[in-house]
Amino acid sequence: MKIKVCFVTGSLSAGKTGVGDYSLLLADACRGKGIDCSTVGLHDPDVDDRIQESGSLRLSSKLPWRQRLHEAREWIERFDPNWISLQFVPYAFHHRGLFRDFLRVFPQFAVDRRLQIMFHEIWIGEFPGAPWTQKACGALQKRLVRKLLKRTRPEVINHSCAGSEVRLGKAGIKSTHLPIFGNIPLVQTRSKTRFLELLKKAGLKISSEDRENWWILGFFGSIHQDWEVETSLAPILAAAKQLKKKVAVLSLGRLGKAVLKWKEITQFRETEVSWAEIGELEAESMSNALLNLNYGLTSTPWDLVGKSGAIAAMVEHGIPVFVSVAGGTQNAPLVIGDAYRRLIHRVNDDLRETLVAGLAKGTPREGLDMVSDRFLQQLEEKGRAA
């Protein structure tokens, strides 16, 4: 039986949410492989009423749920998919992640259709020292997730990171890993000249001849408040000093609410580190900038590495990424696409020696094609087993 998929999520406004962009890109990749796909955004805060385009329906979060149910149901019945792919985040359907209204509506879409659920996030509050408010909210979210699974009985359940893998497993929910991919297409040719011009505009002057004497590290996107600059950079600076390398740290992309955090960390060791805020760039320029980095920095915890689109973009560009935040999952495994595992490194006592010995970059490769292949393969396997 030919696969025909309808992707369902909260917001599908391009550039507004990571999960929305993931859904749109995955649907486009599947179309490129000859698969009929449509997309439905059930709870889009960036739509005033509804937007219906070729292959896509976006419904405003302001519309009554009953109306959204009617319109989405008609859309899905006309398209008549044999698979529904729910790209799930609790907060995509309610500001506190308590998605009761969605839970009343969604199971009606999945009647007589096969269902795959991708858990981009699950419930909160299950980490050491979590505030009681998060524990209470998380307990309610967990109960709703269980109800969702009981009412819809999905044939395929996927997760993106170690935190979800461990917590779903402890809850008795069997799931398999489906990687996240980056949303910055690789440029064909790396330009050192354009990169150095970009740095110059940001106040960091490095000549072409002097470039090899620098380690240029970069954040891509926001920076969490719990990222500790001293702990994270100390072994890197120790290795740089031993190898007589100069160090620069860039902020690439949108900082969002982390503007004050960036201002705070740029006061650190100003005589040893050059700091430069690059900001948002067109996709081609961003890809070129990523290709020219030596290493990547992230404030994403170890157990959430797999769910970070920023990390996915960096490793797809061949950049080794340093993870310094442990996260709330004890003994968490490294969960990321197999092709990128060797590019993820913990910031610990061994990192200095690793850097001194020489840490090679990886071969740039886009993840979307690999992820879409794996996504379709699991649907095909279930189809053959039926």
C-alpha cells in the first residue's frame, strides 16, 4: 500500500516554532521522495482565522475547538491519508502544556487511520530538585500523555533525546529514536574571505594569514541561564594556551531572551577571549559561518542533545560541539543521529587533552534526507507487518 501522510501539530507558521519548521521540512522531504503529504496546524497563534494553501491547513488558536475539529476533519477526510503523523509538544496546544481540549479532539482524526507520534517533548518535573510546581504540572501532563496513547493506540512512537527515552521507558511506553535535523541547508563551497569580512563587521579583525592561529567557537541561537562560562571554557582556554591559540566566541542567530545572559558572559576573561555578536543571517551566510567555525558551544543539557535543532545544524556542518550542562537524567546515554555521535563532547577533565591531541571536524552532511528515509522506513515496515 502506498504511504500517504498527514502531519498534524500546533503551529505551522514558518520560522515561529522549531516543531512547526520540522514538520514542514519533513513533509517537503517526503514529497520529494514521491509521498503524498499534507500538513495541519491545529493551534496556530500567528493565524487570525484560517489559512488554507496547497497541501496545508493552518487554524487559529483563537477559533473554538469544535470549529477546528470540524474544519480539520473535513480536510483530512478529503485528503484521506493512511497515516497521521502527530508532531507532539504539550505546549503547542496549551500555554501550560495541559492539552485537554486537544485530547478531546485529536483521537477523532485517527479513527481508521494508522498513527505515528513523534514526542519532541513529553512532561516536565522529573529531574532532581524540580520545583513542586513543575512536578505537579508534569504529573498532569504525564496523565494526559497516557490518555492520548490509550485513546489513539499509535503504531509508531518516536522520541528525539535521552531525557524522553529514559522517562518514556520508565513509564512503560516503548519508543524508538528518530533524529532531529537542522534547518540550515549546506552551502556548496566554504568561503573563508566572506567569513572574515563578517567578523570584521562585528568588530573582530582576523587576517587571512592569521586565521590558523585562532580557535573560533560559536553559539547558535539562544543561551540558557544555567550555562556557566568558567566551567565551560576553562579546559578549552587551557588547551588553547598550551597550543598558543587565540580564542574567539561568536553568537550566531537570534539570542531572544538571552540578551542579558550574553552580556554577562562576554565580561569573562576579556584579555583571553574575543567576543562577537553576529546575530541573524540569511541561510546561505549562516551555513558559511558554521562551516568556518572550529568548534560549537551549547547550553543544551547532555540528556537533551538530541532534541536541539541548533546542535543538529552545527554537527551537520561538521562542527564538534561541547556540552557542559549535565541535565536531569542520571547516567543519560548520548542520543543523536549515528553519523554525528563522534562530534559531541562533554566538557570535563579529559577535554583539554583531547583538544591538545587534535580534534578533527566531521564531514558536512545534511540530516533531513537521512531522517525522512528513516521516518518512511518505519511506516513501510509497519505496513508490511500488518
